Amino acid sequence: MLDWWTGWWRNALKLAEIYWSAPQVIAHRVSRMALAGPKPSARDRREFGGMVSEKLLAFSTGGWAMWLELWLSGWRVLWSGGTGGRTRWQRVLGRGIAPVHRKVSANARRLAKTPLLPVKR
């Protein structure tokens, strides 16, 4: 029983951190887009170009991790009920959200330290 609650709280915490960090990342990037105008700098182009590829990588990695966890469990999670099944589902879901959580959290930390406009020297 304790293992089920631990998995549930771990996944809930990761989802809450994604929920909190994603709007911060979006706000920073949209602000940079608005400030960059029609001719973004090389710094802005790198940031904007990475937005698509990082999402694709995080979600595909999460999907493959979920599939691998299902495969390693012998697909028992699909047919098992009770606490054991819930624990397995928590593990599968945790594997899927982990890469997205890592990327969103890393972006939020990095962009919080990054000025919207490049510092002129």
C-alpha cells in the first residue's frame, strides 16, 4: 500500500512542477519573440529552434520509456487489478512523464537566469 502512495505522490509532484514551470518557460520565450521582432538574433534563433526539437525528444523518449516498462512487466499491467496493478501503472506513468519533467524544469531554471535582451558590453 505504501509503495502505491509513494508512486502516486512522486508522479503528482512531477506533474505539479511541470504545471508550474511550463507557463514560466512559455512567458519567457514569447516575450523574447516579441522583443526580437522580425529579425531575431543568433541567440534567439538558437532558443526558438530548440523549442520544437526538445519537445519531440522529451515526448518520444517518454513514450518509448512507457512502452519499455510495459514490455519489461510482461504486459501484466494491462490485465492486473488491485494494488499490484496500480503500482505498475504508477511506474509506467512515471517513466513517461520523467523526460518531460526533466526538460521543462531545466528550461525553467536556465531561462530564469537568462536576460530577455542580450547584455551589451
